[in-house]
Amino acid sequence: MDMTAQIKKNLISRIKDSKDLNFLKALQTIFDSSEQDLYQLSSEKQSAIEKGRKEIKEGNFHKNDEVISEMREWLKKK
């Protein structure tokens, strides 16, 4: 078992066995704050998302099925 899996297993076991409400609340706070960091985007990423949304509103996109079909046709020619 790798180190990450071992640590996860140990933590899960300790959390399951804990009856300390303050400890569990502290863990919840840690998890909540680490999840918030996942959703903080740089200004460049925010701009790229806005650009993509604008292109979609303007109809500047291709449906997935269309792209797959075009790629299959292209691959047949190779």
C-alpha cells in the first residue's frame, strides 16, 4: 500500500472512531477551507471562461457529435 493510501485509511479510521465533536468540527473546517481554494481562479482563467461563455451565446461553437463525426471522416482519409 502506498503512503497516500495508508494515510487516508488511518484518517478514515480515526474519524470513524472519534466522538470528539470539536475535533470533528475542526476537521470539517479544514476540509471546507481546502475546497474553497480549489475554486479560486486566476484572472486569466476567469477571462477565458467569460470568453467561452460569450462565444457560446453568440453561437460560435460546434456540437460534440459534429466534431466527432468530422474527426472520424478526417481519420478515414489518412
